[in-house]
Amino acid sequence: MVSAYVSLAVADVVSFWVRPEAGPVVAVGGTVVDRTPAALKEWAIRAFGENDKTVLQLGILLILAVLALGVGLLALRHRLLGAAAVAAFGVLGALAAVTRPDSESAMDAVPSLVGAAAGALLLYVLTGRLLTPRPGTAQADRRGFLIVAASTGLAATGAAAIGRAVGTPVQENAAASREALRLPRPASPAPAVPAGAQLDVPGISTFFTPNRDFYRVDTALIVPKVNADHWRLRIHGSGVREERTVTLRELMARPVLERDITLNCVSNPVGGPYVGNARWLGVRLADLLREAGVRPPSEGGPADQLVARSVDGMTIGTPVETVMDGRDALLAFGMNGEPLPFAHGFPVRMLVPGLYGYVSACKWIESIELTTFDAYDAYWVPRGWAAQAPVKTQSRIDTPRALSRPAAGTVMVAGVAWAQHRGIRRVEVRVDDGPWQDARLGAADGSDTWREWVHPWTATPGRHTLTVRATDGTGTTQPERRTDTMPNGAQGWHSVEVTVKG
Ligand SMILES: Nc1nc2c(c(=O)[nH]1)N[C@H]1C(S)=C(S)[C@@H](COP(=O)(O)O)O[C@H]1N2
Ligand SMILES: [Mo]
């Protein structure tokens, strides 16, 4: 176990100099994420929420601990075989690291190999202490064992701690580039949010979701830290007249739009938390595409799919027609008045109002390829998710909370409803099996944002079920029947049960 621990700590230190993402736990973890069956991954997201990545890494460490015990027992019988087993795990880690989609060089194998070499050597030395008698006695050299184990363990811990505290040169530069970034003024500011878009009801979502509270969903075990000064976006593929590469400076020199857009995740269950609303700053993606010669299929363009690729290898496929139909599809660099946070895609991400994040909102974007849905499946498609996924109309009761115990009298039932790019026309609330009653709607900020709603309910003592449903701007009402998030987003009415105190 000590050898395994030292092995990981050494790999950790080395990975800071090579690339943090090339560390064995992160590389193996990423491989597991990419190969986990969709159903299991959905379960993990439901069970662990945004802690799913921590749970995964702890799980890997636990498995390694068990394997280490086994190898330790083996090493007590065959010292060399034990050391060879540690080396074999190093090779597996190295293979995982160099086959990650974001791996660009064989150097990524180094952290695992160096870590394994250190671990193998230590295991050989430690078992030597246990197997060879102390000079002049018939007993194993337990004191020597403890001294070597403790000192190497401590040294490795210290080195890893220092490495983490100092951080990598790459990450430092990225943070400095974000600090130095000054956001441009929008040529087209967001229309003022009408008074009354934010309802004054305790417990309701804030109309704008602060960045620190904005949900995060991605496959990255380490948040990519991209240096804005070196960032480039490449636009290429079918129907592109001339391949183009733009820098952040060039992007920010274009006419800048400020827009309020609600973003949500296809994995959000009915009533779930994976939805947020922000004020974004960016440029119109459709204009950039037009300049590159791209035409939508309706104008005879050859490409119907735009595949955005991120620095960590994620691919996200979006219909070209949707991006170019006049909606505010953005390449965004600002979020709620600051540069994008690293976790939300710094320096630049895509956003397309009306589509789930996994088919539109590529973070840490580095290239856009024009292709067809026939020719290419983006990351989530072979994993069982729909290739195209417009958001479904949804409504959520924020207050009262499920299983809460409000006092009898007037209880404000309130929440949010969203149907990006179609807008929300109506929200209704039902108490138990009673009639549907119109909720009062907050002012609409536009069709791309969610809308708040409130219904004053005269609550009588006892158990009650509150249910909500919304009607979108096309006049379609949310269907009652619940469907799974897979393959293209959950449907159904949200209800909460409360017990009103007498
Ligand atoms: N590079 C990258 N971009 C990504 C993802 C990802 O895993 N990697 N996840 C997508 C999904 S599924 C969603 S719902 C949104 C979430 O954006 P947020 O984390 O900023 O809320 O990002 C999208 N963009
Ligand atoms: Mo998502």
C-alpha cells in the first residue's frame, strides 16, 4: 500500500510538469467516463449529482488499494514478480494517458511510468526488509521497513503537496490571462430586464443565476485551463470557402452581443437543478460562418451539422440550420459581467438558445467543423443520446419545497418555467385533484429565458400535492406523462407533496 501510494504521489508530481491531465488517476478516470455504459452514467449523475467525479476518483483509489494489497502479498512470495506487477499497472496508466483524446504527445506516458518505476523499486526494497533477517538475528528487519516506508511516504506527500500548491506553469498563465482580460462593450446590449421578471417570493430561483451557483455538467476530471493569449478557433470543413482561424482578440473586435439565455442539461430530471439563466457576452456565430462561406442546408449548403470540438476532446454536434436561423447563437466569452469562469468554458464557449447543452454549448471550444449528421456522430450519440435535441417545455416548483411543512393560510407556490426560443405563455397550478388554476407570470425577458411564476394558495391543514404545468409560446402544453431523460430530455409534470400544519 505504501508503494502504491508513493507511486501515485510521484506520478502526481511529475504530471504537474508534463500535463495535469496526464496523471494516472485522471487518465484512467477519463477512460472510465468515456466507456461507462450510458445507463450507469445516468445513475451516477442521479445518485451523486455534481460530486460524481469525486466519487469516481475515490472509487479508483479504493480499487487500487485493494489491488495493492494483492500485489503486496504476491511480492512477499516473489519480490521481482511483485515489482513487475506494479510496473504493469504503470504501463496501463501510461496507455490510458496517451490514448486520451486531448493527448498530443507521448510525454503523457511519463507520469505513470515514472510513478510506477518509483513504486516498483520501493516495493522491492520494502519486501527485501521484511524477507531478509536483520544482521546477526533471525528476525525480519521491521525497523528498517518502517523507516523506509515512513520516510518515502512522507517525502512523496510533501512533494505532491508542494506541487499542487505551486500549480503548473500552464495553469498559472491561464489564470493570469483571465485576470488581464477586459471585456468589450456590447454593440448590441441586452434589452433591459423588465421590472417584475424577478418575483419577490422567498425561496424562488433568482432570475439570473450567479456564476458560482450555475450548474456544471461536463466530462472533464480536471477543468481545462486554457491561456486566452494562445487560444485559437479553427473553422473548417464542408462548404467552408476558406479555412479560418480566429484569435480571442479578433473575436472581441467584432460586433459584440449581450444576451440573456437560459441553459439546461438534457440529464436534468423533472424538477431537477441542471438549469440556469445568465447574461452572456459574445459574437454571433452565424455571421462568422457566413463570412467563411457557409450556407445553411435551406440555401443549398452541403453541411447540416456543425461539430464543435473542445481542448479536452469533447465533440458536440449542432444543426447548422438552427445556428443560422436568426436566433442568437453565440460564441460567448462573458458570463454575468465577467470573463467565463474556467468551469464554464474559458475563454470561449458556444451557446444556442433552444437546444440542450450537449448539442450546443461546447465549452473550451477549439474548432468548428462543418459536416453532416450522416457522416459524423458527436460524443454522446453512440452513447445512446439523440443527435438532435431541442429543449422540452418544463416547469419547476421552487417553493414550497417537497416534504416541507408550511403553516395554514396563504402559501406562495412559485417557481420557474422554460421553453427557450419558444417562450412561456402560461403556467398553471393544481392542488391535489382540483382544477388547474392560472399562476401569475413574472414579466417575460424574452423567449430565450426562463419565466418566473407564482400562485397564492389558501392552504388547509393536511397533506397536499401541488402540481405545475406550462404552456409554451406555440400553445403546446407540457404532457403529463413522465419520460426518462434519455434519449432527448425528460418530460412530465413536476409535483411536490407538502404537509400543511394546522
Ligand atoms: N467541452 C465540453 N463542453 C460541454 C460539456 C462537456 O462535457 N465538455 N458538457 C455539455 C453539457 S452536457 C452541458 S448541459 C453544458 C453545461 O454547461 P455548464 O457546465 O456551463 O452549465 O455544457 C456542455 N458543454
Ligand atoms: Mo447536459
